Amino acid sequence: MRRYYEIRIGMHDYIKSLYEEASINGSPLIRPMFYEFPEDAKCWEISDQYMFGPKYLVAPILHYNEFEREVYLPAGRWKLAHRDVYDRCEDVIEGGKTVSVKAPLEYIPVFEIVK
């Protein structure tokens, strides 16, 4: 519980900026993939992962006893937000492809776009 509280506190400024953006132009905090990547046809088909603002791609586990999943990363450079959990993972992953990622019970696969 404490670890997730600390993650939330660490994201305070980012979340605040999302609320400010929402109040200015109505952008949702949780966004379908095509919202951030409208030119990527694959993002229009994805229904099991989403963006949290423009920076984080979230790929929740949706099935019982699922401990690994496929995640589509749009064009760009991505890194896992919980790097300590994923051994033998590249520091930065080039997007435009689907990757397989471990999903232990204590983590939701979350990627951060690197600009």
C-alpha cells in the first residue's frame, strides 16, 4: 500500500497537469490509444490497453492466471515504468511493434514514452 501511495505522490505534478489540460480543452486523463496516436491504424483496434495522459501506456491484466501479455507499443521510444521487476529487459524499446512483457501479480505493465 505504501509503495503505491509513494508512486501516486511522485506523480502528483503530472496528474495535476492532466487535470489542468482537461479543464482547458476537455482531454480525458485516461485515453484510448488512438487519442495519442491517431495516425497509427493499429491503435484504433486496441481495446485492452490505454494511455494515462500522453506519457504512460497502461496494459492491465484482464484474464485469470495471466502473468504475461502482449503489448503494442506505437512508434517512439518506450521504457518500462517498473524496470526493477523486469530482468533482462532493454533500457529503451523502439516502438512500432508488439512486445511480450511479464505481468506478475504485484505489477501492471506500464510503459513510459521517452522523448
